[in-house]
Amino acid sequence: MAVDTLYKALMQENVAEEERGRAMGSWVLSIGTAPVGHLGVGGLAGLLGAPGALLLNGGVLAFVSLGAAIGLPRLRRLSGDEVISVMTGFGFTVQSQKGSHVKLRRRASDGAAGRSPWSRWSR
């Protein structure tokens, strides 16, 4: 429950208002298709037993993960300056800096100052 609340809060905080419906629709679709997977694993469990179904499901997941790791390009590592540059493009400004820790603040569309959703965990 808490994780679901966190995801929705982060989505509302970080997705532009005109794109929020699409983002929430994608979220609901991804959650809503989970029962299809449950039915598949349940059917396999009826044929192979629970250990066999979980073994087969885990094997498929490992194969897909390996394929994604090989097929996808390497993720680029960003420096701190590059991250700040990207965040300023999203309307954030540097509030303060202490050593390597930077606090960002974003102005809402109504001009009110808002804090980065991550700032509450970095205190």
C-alpha cells in the first residue's frame, strides 16, 4: 500500500499535468494485466505442480532478463553536473549545496515553490 502511494505521488509530482492522464492510464494498465499472468502460472501449476510452474516461470524470466541485458544498450552514467543540468531543464533550481549533496527546488506552474520529492529522504 505504501509503495503504491509513493508511486502515485512521484507520478503526480513529476509528470506534466497535460500528460498525467496518459501516465496514470499506463500505470493502471500495467497493474490490471497482472491477473493474466496469475492465470497462466495457475494453469501451469495444475499441469506441472507448483514447484514446476515456478521453475518454468523463473526460467522464462531469467531468459527474458538475459536477452534484455544483452540486447539493450548500456545505460549511460551521468556525472553530478549532468544530472543537475537535466533537472534544471525540468524547472528545478539549486537551493543549496553542502559538499557533494545538492538540494533542488522547483517552481510550480502557479509560481509557488515546491521541493523535490526526494528531498524528504535526503535530510
